[in-house]
Amino acid sequence: MHRELPGNSGNIIDSPGVLAVLEHIGYDGPVVSEPFSRRLQRLPIGEAVAEVSSSLDRVIADSKRYALPADLVGTHRYLDEPDEL
């Protein structure tokens, strides 16, 4: 399995866009990265952590540049239980 750092997947995943939407809907929980990269695994742990942190910082900064429409989120209520559908 191979996963790139956030922001390094080309056009496959719009990481800044995903984070912009999460912020727009009021999400305030954790955001994590799970890169499966042999190159990162070979680095000393401090260097690997610094590289992942830098990547997340860059994506978070890029997410602030998105201008999302105010009505992006629908007016439907949140359902706690799937059987309420």
C-alpha cells in the first residue's frame, strides 16, 4: 500500500478542499495523516514527523484560501441513528 503525504497526491484527493469543508460545517476534532511510505519509514523518526507536520501545515494553510458558499450545507437535520432514515 502507498499513501502520499497530504497535498502530495496530485489531483486524486483535494486535501485543502476537504479541510475547508470540514471547517465550514463546524468540525473541530482531530485531523491525522496516515502516510504509508517506505521513504518516510526509512527516515529517523524526528525527520519523518517534521515532514508530515510540514505537509499538514501547508494543507491547512491552503484550505484557508477556499471561498465556500454560505449555503453549502443543507438544512436537513443530523440523524444520530441510521434507522431514523
